[in-house]
Amino acid sequence: MESIHGHDVIEMIQQADHGFSRVELVSAIETKFGTDTRFHTCSAENLTAEGLVEFLAARGKFVGNDNALAIDPSKLCQH
């Protein structure tokens, strides 16, 4: 099973020309990377798309509201 780094998902979100609801974001991630794909970050692994969205939200990576989430560039790690 393939594992994609969360930075790739963050880049996908940043390149979008709109915000996402949580449901839309999970769907967009699964469409782009596949429903069976797992994700990892610097401190977590084996996350589903939904798990990754929750992980990013818990770490304050999003701005906006639950209907228009976008990435907060000031909250990104720089590696």
C-alpha cells in the first residue's frame, strides 16, 4: 500500500482555487491519490484521507471555516 506525505496533500490544497468543506476535501484527496492510499507526516503514519484532514485540523494548519478550509501558510513546517 502506497503512503503519501502530507506535504503533497497540502500542496494540492494550496493549488486549488477555492476552499473545501471537510467532506469535499476528503473526497478530493481520495480522488487524486486513491481511496486505499495511506498518508504520513513527520509525526504520524498510516492515516486515511479523513484521518489526515483531522490531523491537519488539530494542528491548526487550516484557515477559514468548516465550509471553506484553506491552508494557513504561516503554520507550515519549512522542510
